[in-house]
Amino acid sequence: KAGVTQTPRYLIKTRGQQVTLSCSPISGHRSVSWYQQTPGQGLQFLFEYFSETQRNKGNFPGRFSGRQFSNSRSEMNVSTLELGDSALYLCASSLRGQGTYEQYFGPGTRLTVT
Amino acid sequence: GENVEQHPSTLSVQEGDSAVIKCTYSDSASNYFPWYKQELGKGPQLIIDIRSNVGEKKDQRIAVTLNKTAKHFSLHITETQPEDSAVYFCAASSVPSSNTGKLIFGQGTTLQVKP
């Protein structure tokens, strides 16, 4: 079974621009969560989507948004990029249901803001 | 608020020795505790997890223990090998019956296994 895929793997953007990252979960998984990883702050939860609805949200400004499509694929968008948004953005997929707890991560998208 | 403290931040062991990484969580509602291994250039890989109704779980050379009263959980790796070298993260989550919940991560431990 294929794992979680994320595109693109690397991205360089300029301050003020916006960016869209994509995540395809493991086949059959209906939940996608997004995390930001930086050397200073570590791994931080951004948001979780299930059945095309945001179910949970972390402490990030409104510039960070996301959505999920009917095939469970998810995108996250960052508008008005700041230097501090440079990070590895990870998505994790999960079955989401009674008794299912495990989250499986993709390889991440490395975003550099200059 | 929710917080997970992880120690040590770096750990160096000789091949064949054991390694122990410890985490403490603050949210008493936490009931799921996964451990992830992250190698350079890759995403975190789930290596073992434990739920709050279990005190210990083993999978070959790795084991995890949980002390709910003290809000501590630990990862034990025995007979370490050079390929165990990576960054290890602990995490905690409070999972309602039908929700995966967000993961709160520790700061990570860089494990180096010397041949």
C-alpha cells in the first residue's frame, strides 16, 4: 500500500507571496492532519481535516488555512508569507474511527521563504 | 496548557548498549502515546505506541512503558545498532472515541549509536 505523498517536496518563495501544499493520504484513510516542523519550535499541530471539514485547529494565525477534498486529499495554504514560515510542513493520515489512533506521516514539503 | 517534555536532547551510546528516552506530559486527559523516529530528509516514522490502559508494550528490540500516575512514559531500545541513529520524538494525544486528536510532541532526542 502506498504511503502518504506530499507535493512539492521543496519550495522557495519570497516574502509576501502565498503558497499551496498538497497531501495525498494512504488509501482508505479519511483524516489528514498538518504539522509544522522548525528547529526552534519543533513539531506543532496546524489543523486536522476529516470528511472535508476542519475538525481541530492549532495556534497559528489565519494566514494558514487548509481544505480537504471528497477523495480525502488535502491542501494547505499560507498567504502573505513571512520569513518565519520557513519550515518543513508535514501531513499525517489516519483511518479515524473507533479504536484507530495511529497517524502516519509523509516526507514533508520543505518551504524556504526569502 | 498541553505540554510534553522529552529528555535527554542528545544521547550517545555504543553499539549493543541500551538507550532510554523519557517523556513527561501535562494533560491528564492524554490517553495515547506514540513514538516516532525521524531520519535525515524523511518524515517521522511511527515505531511503537501505547494506550493508557496498558503499562508496557514491546516490539522486538523496542519497548515503551507508561506510568499514568506520574504522567511519564519512556522508550527503551535494546541491543542498539548504527541504523538506530536518528531523532526520536515522543507525543501525547487525548483521543475521544471517534477522533484521532492532535499530537503534542516532545522536543526530540538525537540518538547516536557508535559502531
